[in-house]
Amino acid sequence: EGQRSSEADPDLQSAPDPVDQARVESREQPPYGRYLTDADGMSLYLFANDQPGTDHSTCDQTCAIAWPPYATQADPEAGEHVDADLLGTIEREDGTRQVTYDGWPLYYFSGDKAAGDALGQDVIHLGAAWYLLSPDGARIEAGERAEASP
């Protein structure tokens, strides 16, 4: 008989642990131009289903496994070409603080394995599109998903 435990399935843990202090950087790479990354150069995405500035993420549970939120314990820092005034955080249902940029919650894509990978770019998944985000807070619609050049 199936288990009816109220504990979460270990495969459905919502997200990686928050970093101590998130640092949003940018990277320039054709065809996207300059876009946001974490301190390690991993691409950060927005989810078109989210409403910027509403202090709410529409990506949780299964969504957050494919698209882990960029979570932080301290207030995020801005790297070069990143506008510190556009950085913020929202509180997720699990109590973690997700980094936002110009009101957009920021996510990783689980398919990206190396700095410069942008395999989540312009992907329609879970009902809406995912896009890289420029340092001026605009979604980047140029280019398709791509792995980093060697």
C-alpha cells in the first residue's frame, strides 16, 4: 500500500540552499548582449508568468526543481553593469528570500551546467516563456537557447 506520509518527497525539495549573500553580475555574449548572471557566471532568468513587483513567485514545487530560485540570506549585491537600485528580494512560501531585479524574481535553469550556458533562453515551460534579463531590467528576446562556446 502507498505511503501517506506528509513529509515531502526528497525528489521534490523545492530549491538549493540560499547563498549567504547573492551577487548579481552581468555577462556579455552574442546573440543576447549583456545579461544577468550570478557571481559564478550562471545565467539568471525571469518567468513571464510572474508579475514584476507583486512580491510573489508563481514558480514553486515541480517548477522550482527545473527553475531553482536564486535565493539569498543577506541583501543582494550588485556587480559591474548591474543597477543596485533594481535589486530586491521577495519571501517565498518556504521562507527563503528570492532575489529580484526590477521586480522580476530571478531563477536558474537546471539544464545549465556551465557559466555562459543559456539553455533556458526563450523556452516555453509550465505555461509561459523564460527569458534572460538585461541589466536595464528588460527581458531579452534575442537568440535561442544555447550552450556556452568552448
